[in-house]
Amino acid sequence: MKVSELYKVYLAYPLVTTDTRNCSPGSIFFALKGENFDGNHFVEEALAKGCEFAVCDSGDVPAGEKIIRVDNSLKTLQKLANYHRRQLKTPVIGITGTNGKTTTKELMAAVLSSTYHVLSTQGNLNNHIGVPLTLLQLRPEHEYAIIEMGANHPGEIKTLTGIAEPDFGIITNVGKAHLEGFGSFEGVIRAKGELYDYLRKTGGTVFLNHENSYLNTIVGNLKKVFYGKTSDSFVWGNAISSFPFLSFEWYRGDKMYPVKTQLVGEYNLENALAAVAVGNYFSVGAHGINKALEEYIPQNNRSQFRDTGKNKLIIDAYNANPTSMAAALENFDKMQVSPKMVILGDMKELGIQSPEEHRKIIDLIEKSAFDKVFLCGPEFSSLPVLHPDACRFEKNEDLIQYLVSSDITGYHILIKGSRGIRLEKTIGFL
């Protein structure tokens, strides 16, 4: 079936699912394959649960009037999403980056939604499956779409831009993450720069942090909207305070606007300024921008502050890499609070550079004024620590057992680690 013919089916049944746990009546089921599953095995279940059609790529699925057989279900899903995006012509803002892309996306969506009808990536659906699923939620009433794009290997951003075809783009930053897949920091820069490569070919516009030397080096002659801390930017600003939440002021022309966010960490200033720049560029009023930023509450263990009654927690345990870990530690070290405790988990996907990068984090800890240090995971556990009040735990369960038997009370605690360490499980014991 040609994608144009499949599109007619989609217009009649514009709900798409890849999960038999989410089969709304009248939806279309795409049978995708993964390392440990094959959606073709669940076609009959999907149809029984209410799906109107099933798109599959296996000859083992019995023929039927509700079966649409294709060569590759995933590629068909991607082509359908791209075809739909082209029909609606909704302006698309593509966003990627090593750190802060999800928070920046959420802030941008909040700001634009104060004035427009906006579609944005939900949760972390930012890969080769999540991007097309998001695009297929586009409706004629949407005035803008914000599409988050993640990657851990070269070429992935190129693929995603080919599906989403963004008109605007923003790379929040580049840092040391997924080094196992990218090979080096330079590989990270090249891979994230694939968003710029696409926009360069299509004449698109980028929102760019004026102070980011790496991005300024590769942006070239693209049309740019600058934000940052210098007054020659389109919008600029500076932090006023960062505990417990970030407060800052931003400027457009000679006018200044103060904002009190519910985000933890001065490192979120550039994320907030990106949203301010996007809002101003698309003619959102200052009141709408500030209201959106002040009302946004971070979720999913990202830049969250929580007072448990026993301790005051800074929870940034959704993920971690050397760049974000260092930023979180430096921000915490600057905070004028006492006593301080850090609970850090291993940073994943660093390949052969992992021991060196974990060693650098330990060096940073030993230069800081933290009263207690808990390190969790095999990488941190294998390295020596000179801090007099440092404890190391091979796995999460050992750390939790220690917390259960200890009275940790009255501390300000930073919790930061990769998802695989599951440090969020410690929160209930603090």
C-alpha cells in the first residue's frame, strides 16, 4: 500500500498505537519489532481490543480485511508521519542537546501555549518511534509543534529531522554523554549538529545560546536568534538567586522582567532564556511568558525540590552524564546552606572513558565542601575516594539498606545519577 493510500485510512482513523495495552476503538495498530519483542505476534490481540486496522510486516500474520501488509512497519510509520506533517504544514521547532532538552521543551511549550494551540513531545518520546507517533497527533488546529529529538549514535538526528522536517531548531548544548555510541566529545558535537545541517539545507532558523562556543563554531551562516547573558542578544538575562528555586531577570530592549521559577539550579537559566527567546520571537507577551515560566512545575525527577520534613532534597535523578553531573555539583556547592550531602549514581554509556570521567567527578567532590558523600554503582565503587565522610555502594539495594538503618536528618541533599541506578528509590527513605 502506498503511503498516500494509507494516509486515507489514517484520516478516517487518526489514532495510532504500537502497544496492545493502548488500543483505543477505531485506532490503527503498527506491529513494530524490537530486540525482545515482535509486534506481529500481537496483531490479532490488537484487533480484538478495538483497533480498526493493523499494519504488519510478517508473512506469518493471516490475511484479512483489517490487515495492511507492508515491507517494514517502522519505516511505514515514519513515512506516514512525514506525509502527515507535510499535509498540515504546521511550523515545527526541533530541539535536541546533551542536557536540558526536555526541560527546555517543556518551558517552550508552556510559553507558546499561553497564546497558541501547541503540540509538543510528551514525556521522552524523542526517538525513531516517538517522533513519528508525536507527529501523527498533529491536528489542523495546532499552530506550532515542538518536537524533541534524542540520539546516542551518529545519524539519528539526521533521520529524525528527515521525518519531522523542522522549520526552526535549537540545540540546548553539547556535552559528554553517550560517549560509548558517539565515540568522543567531538562525535557528540557532530551528531547534534545534524539538526543544523538540515536547517542549513532548508533555510531554517536556529535559536542559539550566545555564550556556547561549541555551537557558535558549527552554526555557520544559519539564520540565528541569540539568547544568553550578553546585551547584544535578542533576549538576555541573569540569575538573581538559585535556592531553593531559580529566580532571574530577562531583558528585551531596555525593558527588564523578573521571574521566579519552580526550577532548582542556576544551570536552568539558559533553558529558561531559550523559552523566553522563543516566546518573544513568536510574539507572546511578556506577561504570558512570565506566567508560564512561574507556573511550570518540573516532573519526573528533573530539577525538583522536595522538603520531606526530615531533609530538603534536590532531585535530579532522571539521568546523568559528566557535563550535567559537574553542573549540578558546582551549583550545589555554591548554595549557602548547611549541612550538605550528595548521593550520586554511576553515569552510563561512557564506554572506555567511563573510569576517567567518574574519577573527575570524584576529584570535583573532594574540592567541594560537602559534609557527606554517598556514591552508588560499580563504577564509583571501583575508585578510591579520599573524602572522610564518603560511603560507596555497589548497588542501589545496598544504599537503601544503609539509609533504612541510619538516621539521615537535617540535611540538604543532592540526588543525581543515571536512570539505570534508580536513585529515585532512595527518596522515600530521606
